[in-house]
Amino acid sequence: MPSDTTASAGSAGPSNPQPGPVSASDDARASGWRTIRKVAPYLWPDDKPWVKKRVILALLALILSKAVSVYTPIIYRDAVDALAGDGVSALALGAVGLTVAYGLARLMNVGFQQLRDAIFARVAQRALRMLALETFEHIHRLSMRYHITRKTGGLSRIIERGVKGVEFLLRFLLFSIGPLVLELILIGIVLTILFDAWYLLIVAVTIGLYVWFTFAVTEWRVKLRKVMNDQDTDANQKAIDSLLNFETVKYFGAERREAMRYDAAMEGYEAAALKTSYSLAFLNFGQSVIITGGLVGVMVLAAVGVQNGTLTVGDFVMVNAYMIQITMPLNFLGTVYREIRQALVDMGEMFDLLEQPAEVRDAPDAKPLAVTGGRIELDNVHFGYDSARPILKGVSIAAEPGQQVAIVGSTGSGKSTIGRLLFRFYDVGDGALRIDGQDVRDVTQESLHAAIGVVPQDTVLFNDTIRYNIAYGRDNATRADIEAAAKAAQIHDFIVALPDGYDTAVGERGLKLSGGEKQRVGIARTLLKNPPILLLDEATSALDTETEQDIKEALNAAGQGRTVLTIAHRLSTIAEADQIIVLEQGVIVEAGTHDTLLAAEGRYAQLWQRQQADEA
């Protein structure tokens, strides 16, 4: 019986979840002790006594199933002897009765196994759910820096493999390896008692050789599969990356080029998969040689015993039944061992992810942000994404409650960085950023995020309905609230004119809507949130002039009584701001109102004149 299967590739990359590229620490992870220690609390939680009860009951059902399994060949022997008129059954049931008892024993064996699985199923599913939830929540806690550098396809692959690895480990380590060891011990005891030590010796040598050969070849095959897994991850990443950039591929007529890149990755996967398949054939044949040798050896001993009159035909049949009972689970040992090793590596990668520290954390004594007016203060802020490349170099800004403060400057001057620091995607390097006198590092992130509404330059929507995307601004928002926000964002009339209205699906990342429509949905979403502070990061950059004016009026109305921080490229949108800050290379070069800055004929005046000339 095959000990393994060769993976196949799907249309978007190899579909079987295989471990991705592995690091030099794999040898430490492969031992699995760290992983097993981390999984154990999910199977034996101190605060969930029902879980412990189910684990104990499942183990009892396991022991009963193996006890019945080991006794079944004895009933089989007695039935054969009764039919042959040779020997006396301890059960004294007769041939027919023993045959029925044999059938009942087999049924009980299967019944206890299924009972074991049914009892343990809830424990296993709970463990999977808790691990998946913990991983998902941890990913959202990781910093913006991590998410900018991550690869979505590779990350989703790690999570998928990790969760599946837990499932496999629970199923096979507990219900394949453990039961197999228990069954081998019980069969060894029976063979020693009913026959002699030679039978046990042959069985032990056979199992020892089988395990050694299987593990040695599997270790070699694991190295081959690592190469295949590298190609799997590479092909999968290229497929996802290409599909995420569908429009760009079309713009440059690069369909053929993308297909060639993908095919090159799949070619490498094919070559590695063939080596894996060939090694599988070698493994299966070697296992068959060892098992057959052991089976023949035991059967020869039993045949000699029958000829000498020391054993009955039933004994001969029983020995054969025990050998078959041993070899059937052993046939899957290669698969189980390899998969457990890979599951441990997969789970190790997931736990590595869980151990990835969050760059931005709440302070131990963090308190909820108390917004009394909404005053925003940047006090001599220094910051750089890379310590060798500073972005902000001592920036000080004060936005009083209810004011609209605009930040302008050329690309790379640090405008959007200020918005990210305000929302605390990153922490400032030096200096401080305060809201109503409270350093944002001293308050909880949840309360900080709740107090700030953001309309980004490029609004990304969920692959759901327009209603869902607007309602995302506030949990449990009513239909009236959603429509009011849509009206304020000047998109209600457009929505109701659609065939499905608010139930119109927007597609992945909102691709079914135009840039301006997506932006207005994003504005409606933020207006529904109704925060005391608004951060507008190029909020109208995707809109035409007429729509921009409508949205500008809506945003001005929404900003009444709130502090509004506007990051702008199009200067016409911030001409009425209470204060305009001009950034250049991370330093404030000018500050004032629109009129005073024009009169100063400095950097702002240059930017204004250039944009006016471009729009003329």
C-alpha cells in the first residue's frame, strides 16, 4: 500500500499546502518540542474542564478499541479450530457462535474508534479555532512596517499550513502513532505468551528495520520536498501577485510575460515533484521487502509448529492475522512520519509569526484617550522609517480645537508620515505627539483609533456590498445612518440609481467602482464613524473638479466642531484652512494662512503658481 502521495498543482499554483522556504533554524524546530509545548495548553486547558474530560474519554475509547483489536484474532483462531475440529475454544460458543463473536469484535473495534473520533472532534476543532483566531488577531496587532514588507500570498500560506499542521498533528500523532505503539506492545505480549520469544524477536526486528528504513528514506525525501515547497511558494506568490496587479498587467500587455514567469516557477516545481515521486517508489518497494520478509519468517515458524503438532491451524491463521494487523498501519508510517515532521515545521513557522513582536504596543499603564477639544500638537518630532534616512527633522505643529490645519509639500517631504504617526502606525523617534495634552504613546491604541477618522488617498474597499463598506464606519449602524452618511458624501443618488442599490457588490478592493466613487464611499464610511478628529490624506485627489467642490463642502460641514488635519497635494482644496504648514525634506519652511503665504512669495507661492499654470 502506498506510503505517500505526490502532490499535484492547481491552476493558481500547487494546491496542496506544503511548507514554504525554511530557515537555518529548521533543525531546532523539527524536533517539535517547542511546537508541542505550545499546542498542549489547547488540549489540556486549566479553565476548560470539559476539554479535559473529552480528552480522557477519547483515550479510554482508544484503549478499548485496541484491546478489542488485539483480542479479535484469538476469536478468529478459535473459530477456525472449531471448524477444523482441532482445539477447544475458551468461549465454548461453537463455530457459528465464534464467527458471530468475531464479527461483533470487529464491529466493536470500529465502533470504539469512531466514538473516540466523535468525542475528540470538538476538542480538536476548538484548538484549531483558537489558534487560527490568535494568529489572525496577532497579525492585526503587528506594525505597519511589518505589513508593508510582508508578502500576502506567503503570509496566507503560513497561516493555512500552520492550522492544517495542527489538525494533522492532533489526528495522526494522537490517533495513529500512539495507537500503533500501543497495539504493537499488546501484540508483542500476546505473541510471547501464546507462542515463544522467537516470534516476538522476528516481529521486533522487522519493525525495527522497517522504522529505520522508513525514517532514513523519509529524511532524504524531506530534503527533496523542501525544494518542491520552495517552487510551490514561488509559483503561488507569482500567481497572487500577478492577479492583484491585473490592471497593470493589462496596461502593459504583459499577459504572456506573466504566463512565462508562472510557467518557469511551475517547471521547477515539476522537476522537484518528479524526484519526490521517484523516491516514493523506492520507499514503497523497500518497505514491502522488509514487511514481506518478516511476514514470511513468522509464517514459516507457525507452519513448522503446525507440522510438528505444537500449533493448530487456527494458530497459523491467528499469526497471519496479527502480522496483517501490524503491517497495515506500518504501511502508512512513512506518510505519517513525514507529514508529522512537516506539520511541526509548518506549525513552527506559524508560531514564529505569533512570536513576531508588535512594534507599537500599549504601555502597561495606558489609559483611554480623553478628547476634550481635539488639540493636536507635534513637539519637535523626529522620525525615520530607517534610522539612516530621517524623514521628519524636528517638526513642531499645533492644531487648535476646531481648526483645519493643512500640510503641503513636495513628494517625499513627510506629509503622509505625520498622518501615520498621529494614528500611531509608528511611534515617533524623538519628541512627542499629543492630543489634548496626552502623549499618544500613553493612551490605548483602541481609544486613539476610535477618536480619529481617516480618509486615505486610495480608499480600499472590502469585497462586499456598498452598504457593508459604508457601515464599516460604525458597528451596528442603522439603515438611516448609512444613507445619511452617503448623502453627506454626495454618493446617495448614485447608489440608489444602481440596479441593486446599496446591495451592489463592489468587487475585490472595490474595482467595480471608479476612483471617485470609491473615494466617496470611503468619505461616507468616515463620516458615519463621526470622530472628533479628522485626518484627510489627499481625500479628494481622485475626484473631478465639480465633485471635488461638492465633497469639499461636505467635508467642511463634517469638520465643524472638529479638528481637521488635511494632507494635501492639490492646494485649491486647502485654501480656506486656518493654518497651512509647508514641509520640505522633513522641515517646516513656511506656515500661515493661504493669503499670507502667497504674499510672502516663498515656497507655497511657487507651488500655487505652478498648479494654477498646470490647470490653466
